Amino acid sequence: MQRHREADITDQLDDAALLRACLAGDQDAWTTLVNRYTRLVYSIALKSGLNEHDAGDVVQNVFTIVLRRLESLQQPDRFSAWLITTTHRESWRIGKPRREHLSDDGVEPVDPDPTAESLVVEWEHAALTHQALEQLGDRCRRLLDLLFLHDAEPGYEVIAAELGIAVGSIGPIRGRCLKQLKGHLAELGVVDSQR
């Protein structure tokens, strides 16, 4: 019962605190860290074109890298961004022999139906997009909901009245909110921050 309570406490820690606990030898913290990021690492590997087996290898390799580099992480508060970059590199490394083999044959398989992997990636992107939206302020979240997610698609006048802003300010606010959302999505590995 005590161990279960300790695991619940580690679930509430942010990444930097979790990494400090891992460095102190807390096994619950390591388990929480792995559980927190396994799906993200796996989905990035699938998104990069790897099959389920290779994506599983990426997960194992990435967390081995994390364990080895735990003491040397420079910015623990940017752990998720570092992990995403590491996952992209490891996915590329594991997929390289496969890409070379396909280019030797000159033929790539075509499958018009969505694969289980692509459905997992879509689901993961939807979940991460929801997570990124939750990181926005109330006004941005409400504005984007009204503009893009609301079934009735209200006009600008209705949106302005509901948010208590001028109609002419909706466009600039929308631009700033979308930029913030893109930044959060980049941190989560859904979009490339360079675009």
C-alpha cells in the first residue's frame, strides 16, 4: 500500500523533479518517467515509418539512452523536447537499413487502407493536440474552440460578444493563439518547430 501511495506521488511530479528523483535512485520515479513517455516515443517511431517491432526497439533504445545520460542532462525542464529529438534520431538510425533496402529494389509497398500503426499515430496526435490545447490560456482555448471545433461555427460577431473583444481583434488574437498552440505541439513532437 505504501509503494502504491509513493507511485501516486511521483505521477504528480513535473519532469525536472521526476528526473531528480530518478538520479536519487527512486525506482517509482523511473517507472513513472517511462510510463509517461513510452506512448509518445512509440508513436514518433511509427510516424517515422517503422513497423511495430522496430518501434518497440526504438522505445527500448531511447530509454536506455535516457538512463545513460540522466546525469548529464543540461536542461531537465526541457526533457520532453530532448526526448523527442532523441527519438527522431533513433528512429532514423533504425529505419536507415530498411530505407536503403527499399531504394535498392526501387519499389515501395502501397497500402490504401489505414494501417494499425497509422491509426495509433492519428489517435496519439489527437491526444497530444488536446494536451497542447489544455496548455493554452482560457481565452485562446475558447477562441480556437469557437473558430475550429464548435459544431455551429458562430460568426465573428457572436464570438466577439462571447469573449468580450472587438471583432477586428479576432484575427490577430487567433494568429497569436495558433502560434502558441504550434509551440506546444512542437514540444510534444506533433509538428516540426522549424516550419
